[in-house]
Amino acid sequence: MPSTRDVIIIGGGHNGLVTAYYLAKAGMKPLVLERRPQAGGAAVTEEFHPGFRCSTLSHAAGPLRPEVAADMQLARHGLRLITPEVGVTALSPDGRALVLYNDTGRAAAEVGKFSAKDAAKYPEFQAALQKISRVIGEALKLSPPNIDDPSRTDLWGMLQTGRSLRGLGKKDMYRVLRWGPMAVADLMAEFFETELLRATIASRGIFGTALGPWSAGSSLVLLIHSAGDSNPGARRFSPKAAWARSPRRCRPQPEKRAWKFARARKLRKSASKRARPPAWC
């Protein structure tokens, strides 16, 4: 194994693997260290009973950007994604169940069993979420700009984002500015009266964070998740196959929590045109 590496990535989870792939594609020599004998982290598929396999930690594989899956040729390596008709089912203490289908009409009909008012508001909220999340999704494709010394690329990206915001129209542009800092519980209360529906949608605003539903900015988390799937109750899709080949166990074992060490400016300067595969330890 070569003695020098450009970047060390501790943790071979899906984020670490994607990072290593793009660094290698840019000409860097990343070193991925994984504590377990199998790479994949939360996205790994394991057999929990003879003949039964599933993702044993992450309940969904999204939001996974289509261009990332295409670049990494995940389908070629055996990844198949299952998108069920039902996005999420929430159980009520009174024995009823709120079923939110990916189809907006069917979901609204289910919501109508709890509240006719909420059933009417559900398509409106979904439409607004779809418009706003489309703009956020485009912004997420851009590299964060250097605020102190922006390049022409940085300025062009910010200009594009500004034009996309203006394209939303006055009403939805105001919503972006207002919703972002809000607590997701407050946002849900403005649209819906059914507590079960509020909680079901609000859960996307705290998933994967240390926030609570009353935390400021949790609505922004909801908007970011919606960039991958704008359905209010979506949990995206389930992975059918595991990520590709596993690295060998490394010693000494790093801590389980994955920390990524990279300086973007240094990488941009030193990257060459030749892409190299990531080095597994």
C-alpha cells in the first residue's frame, strides 16, 4: 500500500464511499478506513433470518440523487430500488391508521377519513413543497461558494439560484424565506389540524438530526429531504441489493463514527484529470 494518500476517509458508509468515488474521479488518492468487514454502513443489506434480507439500519435509501447513482453505475453492480405505493403508515392510539400513498389523490382521500379540511389542504401543501424543493434540489448540486473570494463559477451558481427563487413567484418565494427558520411543528400547525398527520409529516424535519419538532430550522430539514422526494409523507425507497465489494478489516480500528477530512480548496488545486479508483485498506 502506498505510504502517502491525499485524503483519509474514516468510515466506509454510503457517504464515505460516494466521497471516495468522486475524489478518485477527480484524480485524488483517497484511503477509506472501515471498522467492519463489510462496507456500506447504514445502507448495507444483511440477512437477519435464513432467507430474509433487508437494510438492517436505514429504513430508506433516499434521498439518493439519480446522477450520483448513474455516475457510480450502481445498477450495474446489482443495486435495485423498490418504490412501494405507500409512503408511510402512521398508527393512531384509537386503532385507526393514516396511510399516505405516494399518489397525492389517494393520500388526500386517506387524510379525509380524519379531516375533510386537511384533505383539501394536503394537495396544496404537496404542490408548494414540490415547487420549493425543486429549487433547493438544484442549489444542492452546486459546490458551496467561497464567500470571501467568490470565483466566476461561484457567482454564476449564486445567480442561477437567485433566478430560480424569483421563478417561484412572490407567494412561494416568501414561503421559502419564512419556512426555512421555522420549527416544523409550527409549519404543520398552519396547514393541518389532525395531530397524527402533523406528526407524520413533521418527522421528516427531524430525521437524521438531533433536532426536535419545536426546534428552529427543522422546517429547512423537511425542505432538504423533499428535494429528493417532494411527497409529504415519503420515505423514498428501500434498497434491494447491497453496495458493492467490501474492504478488508483494517488495524488499528478507527472509531465507528465517520468523520470526513478534506479541504475542498486544496483538492480543487491538486486534482488531476486522471480518475483513479478508491484505495481499499
